[in-house]
Amino acid sequence: MKKLTSLQIFMLMSLAVGSFNVYASEDEAAVEYQLQAVEDRIAPAQVLSDLAESNPMAIERIIEDEADLEATFNSIKRFVDKKNKEINKLSQEQEFHEEKIAKLAVELADAQAMFEITMARQKAKHRHSNRHEQAIKDALMKAEQGVKSLSKKAMLNLNQIGKNFSKGFYRNRSK
């Protein structure tokens, strides 16, 4: 996987979080949510491309994981909660796989896009917020923080491996 993936993961999650900051009238908000949903669907394209190149099975796992994701608040909430549990489980492991982190970031970006579409539909029909919106926003924020933390740990782990390799390389060369 390309080294830019970590940066791309941060960008994906930043796009998702940035989309919550909509200050507009009800009609404008519905349109903004729809536009943001389109942007959220485009953003993971490069990460998906890198994943397909390095691990085609990861794409299949994303499709399987997202099979139950529907454009309803309850479905999105369950999906994001499941991803948060997966993030917690990964954070307990000693070894971090960038591909797993990228897969999570793509799935969460997809959930964010689905959430934006669902909010736009809600605003267009009912002109009021759904009681689940804030809970989903909070769960997505928690997921974003978890993915960022995992990505940082993975980078630190790679840096440590690189340092250990260079120490051994120079030690063996001096003999």
C-alpha cells in the first residue's frame, strides 16, 4: 500500500467530520446534506484503488460489511457502533495493519455518506431533526478519533521497526 494512505485516511475522516458544520435554512440544509453525501462518496476512491491494488480481498470484505447498511438512522447507528467495536478491538492488538485501518476509514466514509443522504431526506420530508441524528454524529466522531489513533499507532510502529532495522544494519556493517 502506498505511503499516502495514512494521509488519505485522515482526509477521509476530516471530510466526514467537516460535513456536520452546516449552517443554513431547512431547505438549504437538505441540499447541503445531499451535496456533502456526493463528496463523501467520491473521497474514498483513491483509498479504494490502493486497497484493490494491495489486497483485493479487502474490497470484498467492505462489500460484505456494508451489505446491511441501509438509509435509515437505526441501520446507520448499528453499523457505526459495530465499526467502533472493531476499532476498539484493533486498538488492543500489538500489530497494526494499515489495510485494516484503510478499510475502516472507507466503511466509515460510506456510512457518513449514507447518513448525509438520510438526513437530507429527513429534512426534506419532516423539516425537523430525528432523535437519532446526534447519537450517530457522536458515534461517527468517536470512530474518527479511533481511526486516527490507530493510524498514528501504525505509523509509530512502522517508525520503530525502521529504527530497529537501521540499528541492526549499521551494527552488522561495523563488524
